Amino acid sequence: MNVWITKYALTQGIYKIDGERSESQPNMFVRIKPSGGPHEYYHKPYWHERKADALRHADSFRLKKIASLKRVIAKLEGLKFR
């Protein structure tokens, strides 16, 4: 099963991986590495079956980050040193 990962959308972008949904926890997606390395686990809402859903989720991350940075900028602009 292929899914789109948004967990690191702001730093690594959105990427597609192959894996399977966990049988014991249906909200978890597991990627088993062919190299034998440690498995990767992704919880909802950080994996999506459709690319459009992944794009919407990543865009919400982007908008939240922009809002956060605007608050930081406003705080810094308001600082006065004496």
C-alpha cells in the first residue's frame, strides 16, 4: 500500500512510501525497510492515502508556521532596549 507522508512536510517535503497499515492499531502505518533497518511508524494524521489530502494537511502546517513566525516578528519589533 502506498501512502503520502506529511510528518516532515516543512523540512523534507511530502513524500510517498510503501508499507502497510498496522493490524493492531489501524491509525498507524508501518514501513519495513528492505535493508533490514528499523521499521518506520507513522500515526494519523501524518499519513494519507490520497495526495490531495496530504497537500491540504501540509498546507495547514505551512499556514500555522507562518502565523507563528508573524507573532515572533511582532514580539521582536516591540522590544525596546534601554
